[in-house]
Amino acid sequence: MDTAPPRDSAELTYRDAAEADVPALVALIESAYRGESSRAGWTSEADILGGQRTDPQGVREVITAPGSRLMIVERDAEPVACCQLEHRGDAAYFGMFAVRPDLQGAGLGRRIIAEAERSARETWGVAEMHMTVISVREDLIAWYERRGYRRTGRMTPFPYGDERFGIPRRDDLAFELLVKDLA
């Protein structure tokens, strides 16, 4: 009789990413946001942005920057998600969040963001978590609102012309700051 837990309920492990993880993390992040593979999940940006979401240099910078960490989430020693946490004074910044497309919609994102918030609060003693989301991503913003984040209306222009952030398919893109009280 097989008593192993079903694959979707296997234990998640969290750790800080290392240089050796860079290729797997780039592939994971790209698969969650760009190209046809991203369409298997609901976080795809393929209809609003082409090109890359990140590259090895960008991932490496997050891993090595002071006050920054890239948390890798594994199931059965296989990367299934990641997120960036960066200490910014009284707040932490949450970014580079990616869940493997075929695992999206099963509650992993909710568990991972809760762990990221707990970790930022305990590690840095921060009172808030900040993130930026492309303002036209209403479905994604609504998901974050259900997790307790609030829209601030504070916008940052999208870096049009800088292909490190993708190739825009529309001209109305901006980043909106979302904030959650962690106290």
C-alpha cells in the first residue's frame, strides 16, 4: 500500500538561492510570465509583454545584493517557485515572484507569500511589505488584495525601450505600488 502523500501535497522547503541555482531560476521565472509555456498558468504577461522577464545577470544581482535574498521554494528537491525579498528600511520589497505554471491555482502562491511575509517580519522586523505590479494586471492585483495588499495609486513609469524588462505590446503600462501592513 502506498502511503506517500499525493504530489500536490508534498512538503515545500524554502532556502536562499545560490549561484548554482541561477539557470533553473531564470527558466522558472521566464516560464511563469513569458512565452507560450506561461499560458498554462494564470500569471502570464505574454499578451502585454514579449521578450524576456529576467536574465542570469538580473537573478545573480538579486542573490548577491546586500539586504536582498532570492528565496527558492522546492518540492521533492525540485524548484517550483521563487520570490525576491529586499530589506528597505521599515519595509521589505517582494518581487520576482514566480510559481511554475502547471502548479498555479492550487494554493502554492498563497502559502509562499505568507512564508515570505513571515520571514521578512522575523528577519528584518519590518512593518510593511511593498511590491510593484503592472497596473493593467487587474486579476493579479485582485489576488494580492485578497492577501491583504492595498493599492496606493503611486505609479512608476514602465521602462519603455529597456528590453531587459520585456518588449511592451501596449503603450499604457506602469507599475503600481501595493502595500501590506505586517505588524
